Amino acid sequence: MRRMLMVVGCVCALAAPAWAGGDVAVFGAYGETVDTNASLGLGARVSIGGESVKVDLTSTWFRQASTTAPPVADEVTLTPVELGGRYLFAPGGEFRPYVGAGLSYFLVTTRVGESDDELGFYVNGGFVLGPARGARVFGEVIYRSADITVDYGPAGKADLDAGGLGAAVGLSFSF
């Protein structure tokens, strides 16, 4: 048991420099899903990782969006909480494009019906503009996918496709 703990400790100690970098970001977001109208929102991201690979924890809040999916017109608020990774190209450069993917957990609230939260996925691509450390600007395009079922009691159920394209523009600070 001690040997196993020592091996795990050594691996963590050797990996620490690769994951020492991190950043925090705030951003404005735009989202458009298949079954709701477009919506604006705000978000935040915390990232850890090296110069080329980042692990992200992101949350985006979108204001209520209306839906006319049968059987009832309703207002839905989606708040995706996402865990994923990004690969950044051009390490050390002032302009760094990236691609990423991960899991989305949609917190769902409705005005009329009831819905469980749902699990989905996302893929994104974007860029970071600025120095390797300090304040930077970023922009990205994201595609999210999730299916949500809303229960309206005696009126029936509605299946909503919460997938769609979105975009974000914001500021990040790297340390």
C-alpha cells in the first residue's frame, strides 16, 4: 500500500509543472437552440493546464427563451455547466486558435412545466488574443447537444431539442 501511495505521489509531483498554468474568464454569450428562440447570457470559466492543453469548467446562464413546442407555449431557462478540454495551437504566440470538446449538464427551469436536468455534449473552437500571462481577449463558437423532456401534466409532454450553435466573447486572465 505504501509503495502504491509513493508511486501515485511521484506521478502527481512530476505532472504538476504541466498543469501549473491556469486562467479565469468572464464572457458574454449568445445561444440559439432548435426548439427555442435565440437568447443572450453571461458566463464564467476556470481552466487549468499547460500551454497546449487546458481542462475547463464553464458555466453559462441564458435568459429565458420562449418555445412554442406542443402542447403548451412556455419559457425555458437553460444553464449549461460544462467540463471539457481544449487543445491550443501556437504555444507562446499572441494569437492562439483552439478546439475543444466535453460534457454539458443542462440545468433546466421552465415557467409552466417541469423538467429534469439533462446531460449532453459540446464541441467548440475559438481563439485567444494576448500575451501568454496576464489579461487576454477570447472568442469562440460552440455547438451543444441535449434533448430535454418537459412534463405539462394533463396537457402532455414536450420533447425539446436544446442543441444548437452559440458564441462567446470575453476577457480572460492567465496566471
